[in-house]
Amino acid sequence: MKTFWRLLFICVFFVLLFALGLGDAPDGPMIEPSPGMLVDSGFPFPVNQETTVPLAAATETPVPVATSTPAPVITSAPPIAAETAALDAEPSITPVSSDVSASESPYPAQTAPSPTESPVQPVPGSTYTPPVISIPANVVNPYRSSYASPYGTDGRLSEERQSWSFRRVTGHQPPSSDFKHDIRQFGGYYLGDIASAAVYLTFDCGYENGFTAGILDTLKEKGVKAAFFVTKPFIEGNAELCRRMKAEGHIVGNHTDSHPDCSTLTEAEMTYEVTETARYFKEATGYDMDPFFRFPEGVYNIKSLNVVYNLGYKSIFWSMAYGDWDPANQPGEEAAFAHITEYFHNGCIMLLHAISESNALALGGAIDFIQAQGYGFLSLDSLK
């Protein structure tokens, strides 16, 4: 009997103890999640293996287990194939800017050099004072005492179109020029040494008309050296003549690739006209082109003149010329002889066209006459 009451007392005691909450049991068994991945808003992230999550929470409301901000949700796969193709492709080349549309431009934009624009320089004033040179008492000074600045109000070189000309004078005096800029600032010459009785004989060779070989024969016979300014088309059709010019001691200068109006060209296009001609001359003849340049038809601007100068060339204009460039309108041997012998002078840079039959016929006699007056023929190499 005593044993019964003891057991009953113990049962009541534990019931009361449980009712007072002194022995809470867990809501459910604790689980250890496998070291895998939980899903949160569709983006996977790793679970720390030491973290425990109640089963109910894992199945109803996911509990974040990372304290840092997860990476952005990737909504689509990266274009791996497209990126690989882009890496394998050649890099794109931005076409050289031009004053004409891409469809009209004759220049291969992807091969034309792209030099930087000329740096902006401060305007050095409204005038330019040329250097002082020694002039004999019997020679009229053809140069002005001052010239306009070659820079515009924005500090950049002038792009104003210029077409070379001069004031013809008699008495075997060097002619003057009315141009407002002094081309000597940028390696330009229209006169040689006006203090000496010297003539610089030059020929333009845009294309061949059957007279260049005869001109070379005359020069060889007279022992005179000249300069020939050739275009790329002339080189293409007359590489042997070009080699002969060099082999016989003449200067072969640059007359551009396509004989353009150089005042309309960008710096890159102007550079291409010069460098492409020189490159092809070397390829076709084996000789280097001499560092002398002549603007087609004498058309230029200060900006293009500066491009040529920065490429290491002297730009050769002229102080004696006449209308000899039209094969269908030739003045004849006598007229050519009369003009040449009337207007040569100290430091004369004489421009003749090699396509002219009149020049070919008159050349030998004109050389004899000029030399008889005590003048000599000098190479452009002697220009300072």
C-alpha cells in the first residue's frame, strides 16, 4: 500500500513540474543541412556547414545565411560565343576624317597615315618679320619687309586656299610675290640664292608625252643637272626613266600620288599623298625619292605646307614659268626660247613641263645662252 502512494506522489510531482514549464521540450528534432545549396529568389548561394536551420523554416520561409549582399541575379547566359568571335576578329579601324564623304574620297582611309593635328600655337602677332639676307646692289629685293602671321585668330595654321603666282619683271631681276604669308617659314622656296648668278632647272612630270628621254639626252650633253617632280602615275608607267634620272645625277622630287588640290585635304590625306608617292618610287626604282616637293598647280594652304615641311621636304615653287603645259597648244621652239632667255635671273627657279615639245626643242639652245651670260645651273641640293 505504501508503495502505491509513493508512485502516485511521484507522478503528480512530475505532472505539476511539467505544467509549470520548467522542462520545455524542443518543437521538433534539430537537423543538420547537407553542405549543398539553398534557393533564395532563384539565385543559388552556398550554405555555411556550421549553420543549423529548423526544418519548418527551411520549408516555409528561407532563412538568409550570408551577411554580405549576394551577387546580382543573372537573368540570361553571357554571350560566350559572341565574345570569342569578337576577340578573334581584327580590331576595327576608325576612318580618317575628311572634308569629303567616304564614298567620294579617293584615299584608302584604313591605310592612310593618321598624324595628330598640328598643335595649337599662340598667335605670334599680326605680322611676321622675315630674316635679313644679303642682296647685291644690282639686284632688286623681291621680299617684303613684313608678312601676315600664318596663324588664325584661333591660334591654328591658316587653311585659306592659295594659288602660287608672282609678278614678272624684266631686266633679269627676281620677281616679287603678293602673297601675305612668307613660305620660307615652312621650308618653301620660289627663289634660290639671289646673290649669285645661279639658275635651278626643274621639270614637272605628271605623265609622259614622249619628250622626257630627249630632255635627259640634252641635259647629259650639256652637263647640267635638273630636278624632275614626278607623280605616282608617272612612276608606274616610266620606272626606267625614273631610274635613269637618278643614275645620271638628277633630283627626283615628289609631285603627289593623285595630283589633287592640296588646299582641300586633311593632314592625313596630305601626308598620304606625299608618303605613298615616295614609298612607291622606292619600290619601283630601288632609289629613295629626294626630299623636295612641288604642289600640283601651285595650290596649297599654310596647313598643307606645314605638313610637307614636317615630313622633311622642301616645297619648291618657281619664279619663272609660262603656258607650256597643254600639248595641244604649244607655243613652239622659238617662243619657248624667247621666254626662257628673257626672264631668267639670279636665283631663278625655272619651271618647265616635260610634256612640252616646245621645251624639248628649245632646251639646248636656252642652256647655251644662259651659260654664255655667266650664269651656272645649280642643284636644289644647294638651297639653304
